[in-house]
Amino acid sequence: MNTMRTAMLLAAMTALFMGVGYLIGGSGGMMIALIIAAGTNLFSYWNADKMVLSMNHAVEVDERSAPEFYAIVRSLAANAGLPMPRVYLIDTDQPNAFATGRNPENAAVAASTGLLQRLSHEEVAAVMAHELAHVQHRDTLIMTIVATFAGAISMLGNFAFFFGGNRENNNPLGFIGVLVAMIVAPFAAMIVQMAVSRTREYEADRRGAEICGHPLWLASALDKIARGAERIRNDDAERNPATAHLFIINPLSGERMDNLFSTHPNTENRIAALQALAVQMGQARDTGDTAYPKASSSPRHGQTDAAGPWGGSASRPDAEGQPDTSKSNPWGRNPSGPKGPWS
């Protein structure tokens, strides 16, 4: 089913790409767009995951460079019955995470250093379970391809003045067609993203809660990530807004028109759904404000949680969501050198 949906989406995006090409350059523009679309399809299938990881300057880690984080992902993957994905860290203070890859055998999960520093051990586990749910549902291929196509469609509008409006070409709409293409292209990219991300996030929330066994861990994590994303800028995401739908929470600040790419469901609605799931699983009596731990209830600096199901103890952030630096970082050392947040 997911394979057919991916094929249908590729066909739809190719048709959309050709339509925008026709508006810009007539039949010649449409043929050029077809060639570009075919190349983009092939490139996206084999290389889009590498491109997304590169855009976010993700660094691959292993058992030696990030032992505790790697162990969390390994335990969750085993619990979900998935092959062990490649594991990456992104050097940004904004708490966030995403998954990518064309199939479970070639998947990768990435978390920011801000996520590891600002969330508890259990919350990190819940976030990575959410990302593994995307891998299990085979969302990663279609979401990564959409990121590539959305960027390409948006770029067509930028190239409109170079390829359209020429009296000597056979574009029947002329300069009007160029203007329409410039307006339609970014909205087309937005619509494509919205079509694939909202329901998938709810499904991944539910399956991720099942994988880690605690919906309220994920509810608490979403609350902290959303508040962190509002305050902390992610420069790589701002430079590449077409990848925003890959993240568990929209990483864009909304300073520019790039907030058109804000395709995530409302965080409060996601939390409410997880609270309801916790009730179904017998983990909470109600879905009120006390159904999951708020950041204000976290221990202060110097305090740690008791050993959890993933082994060891993990420091929680303080009440203001700042990382606890009173102890050495439990996640591992910097894989690329002695400096940085992994130290």
C-alpha cells in the first residue's frame, strides 16, 4: 500500500512539475521539466536521505562516540522488530529529531544535541521511538522525496524570469504565465508537504508510544520540543525550509514566508491524543493538565532520575528547560573532535 502511495505521489509531483514548467516555458518548458522530474525521482530515491543529512550537518555516531544515545536507539529498534538504523547527531541547540531513508534496511535517525541536553532519558527514548515508527511505516521514503521535490518546485518560481516571458517561445500565457508560475510554485510545494505529513505524524505518535510503552513520555517531550523550537533558531532548517516536515516538531521560526512550510499538526492536539492513549493503556486516570510531567516538575540542577528501563540514570533539564551541566554529559563524546556539545 505504501509502495503504491509513493508511486502515485511521484506521478502527481511529476505532473505538477511539468505543469509549472509549461506555465513558465510552454511545451519546451514542459519537456525540460519532465527531464528534470525524471532525474529528481531517481536522485531522490537513492540519495535524498544523504542530502537531507548533509543539509543539517548531521554527524554519524556509534557505540563509542555516543554510547547511551546509541543504546537507546538499538533497544527501541529491537523492540519494534526493525534493523538497526544509522544514528546521527545534529549540532544545534534547538531540540528536534527526524528520520530518513528509503526503507527500514537503509534508514537513519537523527537527533539534535539540544534534544539530548534538554530532555530526560525517557523523553529522548519516546522521541526516537516516534522516529522509528516513521521508519516502520515506511514514511521516510515518501517524506524525504517530498523534501527534494518541494524544494525543486519552489525553485521553478525563482527561475521563471529566466525561462519565461520570452516572445520567441511558444508559451501561450507569456508573462502572465510566468507570474502565475512564480505564485503557484511555492504553494504547490506547501500543498504537497501538507498532503503527506499531518496524518503521518499522528500515526507515528501512536506507534512510537507503543514502541517505548509510555505515551506520556512522548507527550512531555512534544511539549518541551515545541517550546524550545519557539525560542531557539535552527539555522540549517531556516536555510532549507523544504525539509521542515521531516522533523518531529516544525523547526522554522516563522520569521519569513517560509512558515508556509509549517505542515505539522497542532502540538496540543497531538499531546491530547497521547493523553487519551495513555488512559486506554491504563497509565493515567484522566487527561487533565497533570496527566504528564511538565518541565516545571523536573528536578533542579544536580538532581537525576532513578535508573530507567533503558539502563543508567539520566539528568533532566531544570525548570526553565536548560540542560543540567552539573554532571558529565551521559550521551558520549564529540565524534568529530574534542570541542562541542558531546564533550
